[in-house]
Amino acid sequence: MSATGNPPIVVAVDGSETAAAAALWAAGEAARRHASLLVYTAYGLEDAAFGGKIHPPSDWLAVKEAEADRVLRQTRATLEAAVPGLAIATEASDCGPVPGLLEVSERARILVTGEPVGAIAGLFSGSPDVDLAARAHCPVVVVRGAEQPGGPVVVGADGSPLSEAAIAWAFEEASIRNAPLVALYTWHDGDTAGLFSDGNVAFQGESLQDSGRRLLAQRLAGWQEKYPDVQVERRVEHDKPRARLLEMSRDAQLIVVGSRGRGGFTGLVLGSTSQALLHHAACPVMVVRTEKEV
């Protein structure tokens, strides 16, 4: 992770209702972690398709700068009233949203955004150039739906070493929330990458169900020792991960997944399960990358 010390929780705002919801969530997260909160906005333009900076007219930029300042001041006032005593800073950048948020993610513990609708949806388009959650230098939380008080933190584990980072963050989130943790491992008949991977070769006479239980127990063992306060439920099911995680999001506080699964292109775009959750989950979603991907 690039950030050191006790980096802030960073929330991206743009004046929308979804960003306002994200700011309140981020304030709660900062309070739970005894961290500061940085309310951030990027109001410039960027040609993501060609990587070239567009230089808008100075009068247009002045209007955008004034609007950004208004949004930051309004958001800060709302959060100070909602979470008294929280250390809140604000920052505006004349960069475009993609480069601005990628830069600030290097200084963040977690980067929080609103639900990907409207302009925000462009940050999670699946394109290698603009897929924020697949390129950020810290975990990205997309605040959508509603947290279920008393519900679990749910982590999707696919049996690969790449899911280790997601499991670590899920335990941490469950611990600071005093919430139970549900660890889900799924497989389905068309999942050749999972069924025949080196880590998922069943022992002689072992069913795929038993193989999944063994692998999930191995992945969780060290983290259960580190977080003995977290109550863990293991689920091993024959189903597609996106279907089960979407269903489980209805009763969860938070869903935690890796940026990609067993297949796909490293560091380029999100896996299909992560993409589906960002756009359709019923609760906030955290997408975690590994150190090697950053």
C-alpha cells in the first residue's frame, strides 16, 4: 500500500445525492477507524480515451472552481453536524476525475465514491483507461443500497492467493464494526479456471464441496487467529459467485471482493463479479487489489 502512517479516508464528492450518501458513509468509516476524513473533488476535464489533457477556457474553469468550493463547504458542514469531533479536510483539484482520484488514492487508506450512476458511472466502465476500482492504489468502496444494521460483512473468496487481500480487509472491517463475517466460496460447472486450478485439485476421493471447505479453512485460519473477536461463518456453495453475493448483499453491511477473480487480465479491468456488484449490489461494496497489482 502506498500510503503510510495513519492515512485519511478519502471521499469523492460532486454535489450529487449519491456522493452525499458516500460522504456520510465515509465519515462513519473514519470515525470507526479513528482516522481523519478528506473530502475531495476533481472538477477539470480529461480525455481518457487518448490520455491528453483538455485545457478548458479560464472562465469555465473559474465557474467550476467556485462550484467545487461550494460543494466542499456544504459537504463539510453537513458532516461536521452528523459526526461531531471528526477531523475533516477538503481539497479540490483542476484535474479530471480519473487522474485526480488515482493520484489521491496514493494518499488514502480507503477511497469512497457514490453509486456509479450518471457521470460517476464513467469511472467504473470496464475500460482499462478509466476503471477506477481496478487501478486505484487503495481499496475502493462504492456506496450504494443500504447497510443492514447488525448484518454481516461478506467476503467472496475464490480459493486463490489473490483473494487473501480481500479476506484481510474483510476481517478488519468486521472487527471495527463488531459484526460477524461470512466467507463465501462458490464453484459452478462452467468454471474451468477454478475447478482445474493448481490450488483446487481435490484430494483422492474428495468431493468439490469438501475441497472448497478445505481451501476456505486454509485461507481463513491465520486471520481468525489475528481477529479472535470476529465470529466467522463459512459457506461453500455450488453456484455462480455473482448470483450468491448479490443475494447476500440484501442482508449485509458490506461486501468485500478482490478486483478480479481467477481469470482475466491482471491490473487492467475488474472481473465480472466485481463489476456486477458495483452496479447492482444492495449494500456498499469494497473492491480490493493486491500489492502486486498496485
